[in-house]
Amino acid sequence: MKAPAADQLRLLDLQAVDLSIDQLAHKKRTLPEHAEIEKTAASLAELRNELDGAESVVEGLDTKIRGLENEVEQVRAKAERDTQRMQSGAVGAKELERLQHEVDSLGTRQAALEDDELVLMEERETADTVRSAVQERFDAATEGLATLELRRDTLENEIDADVAARTAEREPIAASIPEDLRALYEKLRASSGGIGAAALRARRCGGCRIELYGTALQEARAADEDEVLRCEECRRILVRTAESGL
């Protein structure tokens, strides 16, 4: 392939811009915030499970306490009805004795229920303390995640702006290079780690860093200036410069 030497030199300008764009893309992909967000999100998920468990314990105790409260109320109401019957004077001695025994039993039952309720209320207080502590950790992690995501978004927007600027810079350079030469460059760039053209400096390929010698060196020296050279080792386009050492 042949192309004017000036067009070949512009390949180096294009390569520099493309390399800068690739570096920006790599920077965006490898922002430390990505790993921090992933770690914080995982921690937040664990805290969510822990918080759900703590809330479940509190809700379970609340259900038991309500059940005891209802049972206490039922026992109290029954004792009050029996007491009213006893005080009405409308029952005989035998019934009065039975009612008195029942009221005493109900009092004992109520006291036992109230003791159980007190125990549950103490357990509920402890469980609520645990829940509050987990909630604080969950809220802190949520806030931390939001801060990280905001920082990531800000950095990504800055990188995107840089990419847009470099892309705008690239367009006129690419347009000034002959289509066949640019197509070869793009093909090589895609298959050679993002580098399709490299400067030949001090007889060394700027892509693979291999020095030209023997026949390859002789052919490079003898080539016309519009001849498009290729590195024998990496097959990238070799662009001759004043520093090529030929």
C-alpha cells in the first residue's frame, strides 16, 4: 500500500487521540468507586437481611404481648363479672363459695399472665435496642452508598466530557487520512490491542519495541517515502519520522 508521507504521519496523531480515548474508557471502567460501591451494596444487602430479622423479632414479641394483654383483659373482665354477682346478693352460699374460688383462681391467673407480659416487654425492649442499632448501621450504609454513587456519576460525567472532546478532535484527523489507509489502521488497531500504527524510532517499532535489523532494515531504508511499512514482528503500520534512524 502507498500513501503520502504526510498522511502516514497523521496516523500517529490519530493513534494518539485513539489511545487517549481508550485510556479514558479504561479509567471509567476501573474507577475505584465501582469496587467500593459493590462492596457497600453487598454490605447493605446483609444489613437489610439483618434488619428484617431484627424487625421480625420485635413484631413477634409485639404479637405475643398483644395476645397476653387480650388474655389479661378477658380474665379481668371475668373476675369483675363474678365479683358483681357475688356482691349482688342474688346467689346462694354454695354458688358464692364457688364464685369466690373462681375469682381467686382468676386473680392468680391474671398475676401470672402479667408476669409473663412483663418478661416479654423486657425482651421487646432489648430486641428494639438491637433493631435500632442495626437500623443506624443500615442508614449509614445507605447514605454511604448514595455518596459513592454520586461521586462515581460525577467522575463518569467528567470522563464522558473528556471523551466527547477527544472524539471531536479525532474526527477531522480521521477524515484527512485516505480511506484505505484508515481502514487498514482500524483493522490493525482492533486486532492489536488498540495500536494500529506506531512510530519507527531509532530503528525500533513503537508498538512491539522490536528493533529492525537485517533484511527488514534494508527494505525499510530502500522503501519509497510513500510506501506504507509494516512491522515484521507485530504487523502494525510503521510510520517513519526524523527519528527513525534509517
